[in-house]
Amino acid sequence: MHRSIVFACALGLAGLMMSSPSLAADPRLEEAQRALRANDYPRAVQLLRPLAQEGVAQAQFTLGVMYQHGQGVARDARQAVDLLGRAAAAGHAEAQAVLGIMLYDGDGVPADQATGFRHLRQAAERGSVTAQAMAGSIQLFADGPHRDHTAGLLWLQRAAEQGSARARYSLGLAYRSGTGVVANWSEAVGWWRKAAEADHAGAQYYLGISFLRGEGVAKDLAEGVRWVRRSADAGHARAQRRLGALYRDGEGVPKDEAAAVKYYQLAAGQGDEEAKKQLAALRQSMAARPVTQPPSPSVRVEAPRPAPPAVQVPAAALPSGPGAAADSLVRPEDASLAMRPEPPLSPQEATAAIQALRIPKKGSAATSPAAGYSGVMERPGCKIVFSITGIEVEKTDDQEREVGTGKHRTLRLTGKLEGQSLRFSGTVTIIANGYNNPATYLVSASSSRARRDAAQIEDFRQGQRDFLTGKTKGKIFEFPFDHTIPLAGQKSVSLAGTVNAGGFDVINLVGTFTGK
């Protein structure tokens, strides 16, 4: 609950430096401020370190937060505590606030709630709005010796009057639960709206839920979805899970299971256990039923032409070494990263990187119907090259539509099973875009008989990978897949391929083929 404020401090370092009236006297601080604005953290560290050694409290505070988050330096919580403590001793209220949060939460150092709260209270008395909001939240909601509803409400009200989104969010929680005040959902919505408009993700989530349920405000599904989406796009795990459920059920948005999977994956990547359960249930439901496609008079099978060439990727750009593939997987410690070393690839950069692979930009090329179907699908930063044999395609439907801030491209194939076996093979290629969201892909092939009797025929649902792209901007990842299903006795086979490069653009390939 508390670390979001520390992150806000870290992300606003340049602004915090600007707020100090003493900065104009030292050109080194002004230069450090420019470096921070440009995200040139190594240069900022080079400028701030001698100033911190000279005892400049603002430099000690800024450098301490950079050590806390590993910006321009290796993350070192003890060094951060030392620098923040020196700045706090010199009277720097914000440094003392961040120090108090670190100690109270045990952020990289042994937790010491008594000392942490003492620093928070002193910083609050010195006028730190951050400390006032945090001390108030602790006194209002935390169990233990610091619980004091009256004092907590006073600190929160003081911070809220000064524009603290965190304090306004906490006051909303208080009125929702009746903690220290008479429960009043309308009053809660009022505070959440103020915090949401200041981009507080938690307040956006609760405001959205209020509109969806009609609690404290008139029910408005469109407005509820809008606020939940803003919260989800800001990285709020519960909002991501809720948005996944909305897409799954078609509540306030068109039903879209691919979008539901995407948002469930984002929430699950942050450790949301309920999202993991709902994601597993949705995938099981999707795999257990054939995908139907309504007839389309505009569908046609393209003239035969050769299958697309194999992806040619420079060897230096691919993961190498014995542990390369494993290193690309998301680890628990990666999922909570709140900083990224550089801005993500723009859609133009991602598209240029894909084009450099010399694969056709868009379109699906069909071979002769009796032989199967092969094609290419692309969105900025991700591509799937595929080939299907043992089928005869009768209908295709290739659509692209806007979903949130990105686009989803979906290709649906329907037809008949031919021959002795079906083979679904190809390559997934992803250009790491620099976002901290996990990039994901899932390629699967499942048969009616495999679902009915798993002991007789293996269900080939496999090929899922999750990996963090925030540390590997511009790197090319290539994942081959190859699934084969015997067709003897099969009534139907379903194929699926979903690729998300970690942003908001998604590729969906869906195939449904029935026996004669």
C-alpha cells in the first residue's frame, strides 16, 4: 500500500528538485535537474554525488531515492537509508518522509515500524504532504500501537486540502467502510473522483466499480469501464482483473475473450491469485469448445502461392547461451518492477524493426486448399508465421479493431479435416518494446477426442511463454512451435495462437476444423 508513494517521489525527482528555492544558486544542481528530465540517470548521479558529499540535503535526498530504485546506480537500500537519513537530519522533510516509509515497510532493510512511524510523524509536522497522507493512512487503517482514528483523519484532511491524491483516496476508503466516520458511499465517491482525476490508480478503480454497481452514484456502465480501464492501463492489478472479467462477460464492452486473457495475464503477472484462477478457467473453457464462425459472404480463399520464407533473425539479436531461454521468462521479482531504464519502443520503431525482418507486413497467403493453409499475421512489435496441413479451409475472416489504446487483429479459419494427421507449425517473433508488462504468447492445438479421453490422445496445449520486455528494448525473440494431432476418429480440431508484445496490440489466430 505504501510503496506507491515512494515510486511517485522517484518518478518526480526533477520536479522535486525544481521546488527547492536554493537550487538556483548552484549550477550543478540545475544541470542535474536537466539530466533527470532527460532520464540521463548516470549523468545525474555524477553531478549529485559530490554535492551529497558536501552536505547538500537536496542532493542527498535525490541521490538516496535513486539508490532506492536503482536509477543510474545499483539498487542499494542501505545506501539509500544513509543518504536519506543525512538529508532528514539536515531538516529535509521529504527525505524524512521517504525514510519513514522505507523503514515502516521494510523496503530493502529490516522493518522497524516504530522508528519508521516516528520519522513519518516528524516529517508530517514539518509540512511534508507525503508524510501527512501516509501517517494518516497508517493511523486510520493499520492495526497496532499507531492506530488512532481521530489523529489519522486530521492528517488525511490536512493532506487532502493540499491536493494529496493519496489522502483523498484514503478518505474515500474511510467513508466506504465507515472507519472513523459514518459510512457514506456518496461521500466516498466524491473523494475518489478527486483522486482519480489526479491519476491515482486505486481511486480510479474504486470509482469505476462504483459506476458499474451504481453505489454512491447512478449506475453507468460506460463510465465505469472508462475508469477501470484507466486504472488497469496504469498497472493496477485488481483493475486489470476486473477489466478481464468485463471482456469475458461482455459487460459494458463487447465480449472479447482474447482481451479478457490479455488483462488476466497482466494481473496474474503481478501476483494476483484470483486473476490466475480466472485465467485458467477461461482458457479451459476456450479449449473445451470448438470456435464457431458465422457465415460471411465476403470471405474468399486467395489464389495459391508459396509459403512465406523462414524468419531470418541476426544471431547477435537472439538470446544465446545455455540459460538464454530460461532468462527470458518472468521471475517473481521482475513482476513488481515500477521503473524502466529507457522509454519503450514507439509503434513506428516496432514496425520498423519488424519490417527489417523482411517478412510481408500484413496478409494471409493460402496454399492449395487440399494441402492446407499458411500465412503471416502482424501487429507492431509482434508477428506469427504459421502453416497448417491436414485441413481444407472453406472460410476465412480477417479483421482488425481498436481495443483500448491498441488494436487486435483476429484471423478466423473454418473448414474440414483432411488426411491422416493435422500439423500446426510456425514461428512467433516478438520485438521487445521496453514496457514492463510481460510479453506473452500462447499457441495451442486441441482435438475433440483429446478433450473426451486424455489417456488416448495427448492434448497439445503448449507453447506459452511470459517474459519481461522492460529490460530488453529492441531485442528480437523468436519461438518456434510445432503441434501434430492424429485425425483418426476425430470429430473436430481447434487451433489457437495469441501474441501480445507487452503493449496493447494483440494478434489472434483461431481455427476450427471438423471431420467429414
